Amino acid sequence: MSETKPLAAALWMLSSMLILGVVDNFIVVMSGVISLWQMYVIRLLISIPVIFFVALVLRQRFLPLKWWPVLLRSFLFASAMLFYFASLAFLPIAQSLAGLFTSPIIVVLITALYFREPIGMFRIGAVLAGFLGTLAVLQISPSSFSPLVIVPVIGGVLYALNAVITRRMCDGESTCALLAGTMGMQGVLGLLGLAFIGFFGVQEVEGPLAFVTRGWVWPMEGVGLILVGHILGSIVGVFCLTRAYQLGDASYVAVFEYSIMIFGPLFAFFWFGQTLVGSQMVGILLIIMAGSVIALRSQRD
């Protein structure tokens, strides 16, 4: 086993979350011009050649060893990001991230209810705290409830299933193979979405929901470079994330992954004026604490 480097791992993870927290905000701008499906197809066209080149340089496998588990994992991951990206068009990034980061809670529930593994009182408490934090950030209450806040939560459930499949069925796969599978599946979903809109003549809905009802747009009216920057930033961010997990223990590194709950809303505040009320800030702290406890106790148990 290679020697761990905790400080380097933390810096790689913080760099990853900083980059992803910035480039995810680009979607707010792009959603007013292009479609989610178009973005997925262009991510495929740009990312696959880049990942193939990186695989050659790093001498990693580009194709998976076990096709069906990787395809299932890729579908779950690509679908999770689809719901997360879609929510960024009509929700503040803090709420989208809160929904996505329900995934550790879902993983614990799957572990306890489906795999019948003991989880202990610490993780039970963390699940409750994380749930309350999510409600606070999403501002869910009986008096004011919007079904749209469920969209990133669906992404969180799919992301949790992806995490379970990755851990239990994709052992031994190279990072490049998993990343290529994810980007390839995103392209497939993008093509299916565009085909559905074109074949059934889906009419574009006005407002933020146009991001998911709009077809192919060309020219891209000034967001082409923003899209390229988003895609390249995503690749670099995922590379940094992967490097972090290579250098440090998973339980230690995962704690720093929650820094995106700070970076994302911070840049959204400076660029778009998205603000948080006090209860939402408390909710973010609860989510960070809950995720950290779950990560640390999962590794220990």
C-alpha cells in the first residue's frame, strides 16, 4: 500500500471543490441559451478525446474490465448529474448542492435497510442532522413547498446508488475508464433527450424550465466559450478529486469534499447576488457536519 499524504490530499480535494464550485455556476448563464441535452452531447465530444489522451499518458485502461457494472454505474452517475444540472436553472446553487448531498444519508440508509449492516448511533444521529439541514437549506415547510426542490434530491438518490455500485461492483476499474463511461453515458442521454424533443415536437417552455425542454441551439449566442470552460473545468476538477482519493484515506478526504457547499454559494453570491438566510447557513453547517461524521464513522466501522 502506498504511503498516504494527508496534506497533499486535502489540498487536491479543496482545489477540486473550488474548481467545481466555480464552473457549476456557469450553468446558470448557459441555461438561458442552450439546452441541458445539448450540453451533455458537447461534453461527450470534448471530454472523450481528452480522457483518452490522459489514459495514454498515465498508462491507464480506457475501456472497462467489467462492462455491465460500469455501464450501470455510468447511467446512475450521468442521471444524477442530469437532475443536479437541471435544478441549477431554477434553484440557487446552495439548494441544488443540498439536494445532491443527501447522497451520504441515502448510502447509510441503503447500507442499513438493504445490506443489513449495522450503522451505529453516531451515523443515525448524523442522518437525522443531515436531513434537518437539507430541509433548512431547501426551505421545505408545510406552508410553502415547491415540488421543484425535489429535483436535486432525486439527483442525490441516484448519486448514492452510483456510490454503492462503484464501491461494490467496480473495484479494479481505472479512473479513466470510469470517467469515460460517465461522459459517454451523458452523451447518450443527451442524444436521447434531443431525439425525444425533435420526434415528439416538444414545445419550449418559457422561463428556467426551457433548459430541459429546449432542443439543439446553433449558434450558441456567446456561451460557447463558457461551455468549453465548464467542460474543461469539470475534467480538471474530477482529476483533482481522483488524485485526492489516491493520496489520502477516503474517510479523511471525503470531509473536505463538503467545502463545495461553501465555494459554490460564495461564487454565486458574488456573480449573481444569490443570498442565504440564517436558517440556510445553519442547514449547510448541519449537512457538512453530518457528512463528515458519516465519512469518518463509515471508515472506522
